[in-house]
Amino acid sequence: MTAVTVIGLGEAGATYAAALHAAGHDVTGFDPVAPATPAGVARAATAAEACTGAGIVLVMTGAAAARSVAEECLPVLDAGSCYADFTSSSPGVMQELGQLPGKADFADVAILGPVSALGEKTPLMVSGPGAQAVADLLSPLGVAVEIAEGEPGAAMAHKLLRSVLMKGLASVVVEAVTAGRAAGLEEWIRAQIASQLAGDGQAVIDRFLTGTAKHAVRRSKEMQDTASYLADLGVPAEMTAASAAALARIAHETAPALR
């Protein structure tokens, strides 16, 4: 079994540390503030101490700490080991961290779902020289690990593109259901949302791409009216207002092509 270090014992870190210990790995953790340590996990006094002798290090801190943790841990890791950064750092930062001095193979790991709901089985995308080591460690836990081509930062680039959809879609759904509730039509709007999320996804994408540019002028006005209606309901309309602005921009950009 592998000597695994988990830096950051918050919700995600504790979840992975506990699962890896249960799978028989020797797990050491470090976190300067987390009050609890998962059962069976040794807790080190510093990040560097936790990483000494580790075969693979999983870093699950906030993105703000990614560089300082890497600078502390990479120098103590041996050749053949893996340093896997799970933080939500930008692709550019991941590229920079992957070039820091050290003997370990660096891996950029993007978590593609809510660990709070899916636990250690949350799908992952990994890139960089250490990608295969991450897959070899976590795949036996039932994790779907996709290796992205390219250097560190490639996995996070995929995640951020996905976030345009997932976080934006979630915000739109929240706004629509909140408005539906205020109007006494929550069940109806829920059914409308569910019907749009079902069926032939590729066909829906194509319809959005072609229809949005073609009807941007009319739809922009409609969304302005929608924002006014939500204001009458006392419902925040940030996503609706943003849609109106985006459609106005698209209408302006595509107007010459449509003449």
C-alpha cells in the first residue's frame, strides 16, 4: 500500500483521508485549523513533516494557500513521488506550480462534482506528469478518473469551462424557481425546467447556438421585460438582467451578418 499525505482536513480532505485509510493505505494528514482528524489518520505538526517519505500527496486546501503549500512540500518529496493539487487554482497558477523546483511528479486535479454529496467517488479530471499516479491511487475506490492531455492546468481549464455551464445553470434555476414560488407557479416552472433538461442534449445545444443569434433582439427585449416582472414580484433578477445584456450584445455583434 501507499504512504499517502493529505494536506487540508476540511470536508473534502477528511473524506479522502478516511476512504484511503479504509482501503489500507498509510495516511498522514496536516491542517493548521481543522478541529478533527479522521480515525486512523496520523496528524503531523507541519505540512513538510506530513510529506516526508510520502509516495503521493493530495493537497485539498483553499486556492489561496496552493503556492505556499507547494513551496513547503515539494522540496521534501522524493523522486518518483506525486504531488497532486486539488485546489481550485486557475490554469495559469497550476502551470506555475508545476514548474516549481522539486523531484515529485506534479498533477493538477479538478473535482467535477460536489464531494458533500458524492464523497470520495466524485468524478475527477487529472493532468500533468503525476496524472497516472492519481488515477492508480483513487480508481480502486470507485472514482471515475479522466486523464486530460496536456501539462498541469489542463484539468482545471476543463473544470472552469464546465463551471460556465454548471454554476450559471444553477443560478438560473434558483432564480427561476424563486420567481415561480413568488408568483404561485413553482410546480409549473419546475416542470418547465425538467422538460428542458431532458431529451436530446446535442439538439438543444444546436438550437441554442443558432436561435440565440437569430432572435437576439427580440429576446433581449423579452428578458428586459422579464427582469421588470421579477422586480414587481420582489425577486432578485441578476441572471435575467445579465441575459438581457448578453442578448443585446449578441444582437449588436451579429447585426451586420443578418443584414
